[in-house]
Amino acid sequence: MQKAEKDLAARTKEYARRIIRLYTALPKETVAQVLGKQALRSGTSIGANYREASRGRSKAEFGAKIGDCLKEADETAYWLELLAEENILPKARLEPLLQETNELISILVTISKRARGE
């Protein structure tokens, strides 16, 4: 595994840990818990899918798994946006996590395009 791949693996794992901490800080109200569980599921699966992609047996399998990472990252952005827009957590609290989400999306888009030869 190359250094950049190790860096992204570590970054997505740290991102998952941040998502876990966010979920545990949410109010126990039903809406907050439902939205939080969705963000927890999608946010923690980015790193798991990336890890699986890095062990892909073919270029096609790698590309498909990177696509899964991208899908989960975009979904996580959606749930975080809803948490902010519904004032479940202050937008200022979510902004750093949203920024990291958008950075991961940008990185994954670039990887996906390169994997497809674009």
C-alpha cells in the first residue's frame, strides 16, 4: 500500500471516529437519533469500503468499491446537512465535519475518475 493510500485509510478511520463521537453527543429525541443513526451508518462505512477497495482483486473491483465510498460520503453529507438545517446541532459544530466530508468527496471523485481512466 502506498503512502497516500495509507494516509486516506487513516483519514477515513479518523472520520468514522468523529462520526461516532457526533452520534453519541446527539440529543435522545427521536428525530435526532434517526438522522444520527443514518449518518453513523454511512459515515463509518466510508473507511470500511475504502479498506476493501484497497484490497480489490481487479481494477474494476477497486473502482466499484471507490464508487461505494463516494456514495456513502455523499449520503453522510446529506444527513449532516439535515442535522444542521433542523437545528439539532448548531451549524458551527457541524461545519468542520461537513468540510471534511466535502474534502473526502473531492478526493474520492478524483480517485474514481483516475480508476476509470478519465
